Amino acid sequence: MRFFSDTSFRFLPIPTDIHFGLGQVSRIPELLKERQWQRVFVVTDPGVRQAGLVEQLTQGWSEAGLDFYVYDQVTADSGSGLIHEATRQAREFAPQAVLGLGGGSSLDTAKAVGLMVNASDPLMSYIGLGKVKHYPIPIVAVPTTAGTGSEVTLWSVFTDDETGVKVAIGDVKLYPQLAVCDPQFTLSLPPALTASTGMDALAHAIECYTNNACQPISGSLALTAIELLGRNLRAAVIEGRTNVHARYQVLLASTMAGLAMNSTRLGLVHALAMPLGSQPFRIPHGVANAITLPHVMAFNSVAEPERFASVASALAGANEGQDLAGQAAEAVRKLAEDIGIPSGLSAVGFREEAIPAIVAEAMKSGNVPVNPRPAGPEDLEKILRAAL
């Protein structure tokens, strides 16, 4: 990473106690009791419940002296109304901790519920960065996907039900206090979700590594995450139920990318993904990222050729050729193709006439200013048209 100059930088502290490895979920009763969190409100979704993971998680909890309540109605890109209902049930239960079990939606919902249990202000008053005035009750994150990195980030993303637009609360107070990352809890994730969430993690790592705010600590984490995903994501998709090694490496990459991006934000891919994931299209976040990522990389690589050359080397082992930076975008496109990501936005219902509205919303994102190449509305339009 020779591109880092001898300048000052900031790396945000992370208060999350991370327990990573096979079988770590079995330690959760011990970890909760030593913190005196004996009443736990569990936030998850019907798919996780159906996969038997709630029962695996809570096995032995009652015998260990833990009281728990399971809210299992989380949906993809949870809405503000769902958060209000979950918060109402949490207040009735009066938990000492909120535990999110699942993918990004469940973890982000758990963060919002933890925030709102003792809140006096409305949920929507916290939208933006740094607007949280009080600490949530303790939040525990147990990911069952390897993509969002929400178990170690300061963000909670959900849908504003009144507008249909995806919004985010970002604050250092929203970090989970405890993250338990057990690759065995990702083994039942279907191939399509493994692919899309893995590409989300890759987008986090690449955008973090190549944007204007990147620094040595985030850069090291992000570049390692890129290499891990390049080597293991295909196997995790194809052999996901049996290849524990690949699952371990992909979950590790997701967590590392999440740690990396807290201090740097991201770039145009994520600026576009938020409105693409809003109504009326509601394109899954990882799919939107995977489709637009190669096109954004092609746009950005001329601004930071050395960094994108490093991405190509980490992702695909490329180490020669006149356009090494250009190989990075092609490597991502090929990876997405190999694991079954749709080839264009039109394949997931996006319509060309919506481009101006998507661009207008994307330009409001704080991810645009840190993009490595200055971009205006006309540039985002070109990227979206190329991604159709």
C-alpha cells in the first residue's frame, strides 16, 4: 500500500468485543451472564427461525438462568413501522440487552430497537450522522450472513415507511457492545444470498480501500478482505453447506470490511444502492452493489490506478499487463457472473426512466464526496445506463 502518504489520519475507536470462530455461539450464555445481561430481547426474521438457528442459539439459555423473548418478524430492509412495533414489545419485556440474529436487516433492526427502548425522541429524528443523544441499551450482534458487517459498524439502515426511501442512523453510540461471529451459523445460507451478501462485503472493501478517506489501518483491513473474498467467495456459494473453511474466510472478510469502513465511508456504489433499494424497485442491497460495482470501478480506476492495481492483484492474482487497474473491474464482473449475480439492473426490474430520480437521491449521499473521482449527476447517469 505505497499510496499512503505521511499525513495524519483518524481511525474511529470500536467498543465492540468481537468473539470470532467455530462454536462461539455456544459461549453466548457465559458472555451474557458475565455482563449481567440476563433478560435478552432477540430480534430475528422468519427465515432464520425456520432454519432452526433461533433454537440453536437459545438452547440451554433457560437452564443457564437467562430470560429471553424472540421477535421474529423482521423483513428485508425493515420499515420504521416494524421497528416501532418491535420496540413496543421490547419495552413490555424490559430487557437488559437486545440481541440481533440474522443478516443486516435483523442486526440493524436490533440496533434501532436498542436505541428506541429508552428514547424520548422520535425514531426519525436520529436519521443522519451523529444525532444520537443517548446510549442504547446493550446490543449484541450474531450475524448469519457474511456481507453487511453490521456487527461491527455504527450504522442502522431501514426504510422510512412514509416515504418508501431507505434511510440510515449513524453514530458511534450504535456499535454493538458484543459481536459473536460463528461461521457455522452461516452454513444454511442459500447460494443466492451467499452470493449477494458476499458481493456487498466486497463492495465495502473495495470502496473503502480506494476512496479519498482511506488510511493505513482501514486500507490494510480492506485489502485483506478483498483477497479473502477473491479466494473463497465462489466456494462459499457453490459448497456453502459443507465448506466450513470458505464460510470462515468470507465471514472474516465481511467483519474486516465492516471495521475498515467505519472511518472512511464508501463511494458511488453505496450512494446508488440506497435509492435503488427503496420503493418502487427495492433491489436487494447486495445485488445492487454487485451489479453497479464493476461500472463504478471502471469510472474510478483512472483516478487511482495504483490502488485499483492492488485490488486486481488481491482479488484475482493479476500482476502483469498494461492495464492492471482496468483488470480490477473485469475481475469483479467475472466473480459476480460466476456466482450467479444478475448481469444488469433491468434483470431485477429497474427501468431506465427512473434514472433521474435515483441520481437525484444518490447525490445527497455522504458517500459521494469521498469517492476517489469527482462525480456529478451526469456521471451517475452514465454509470446507471451502463449497468442496465
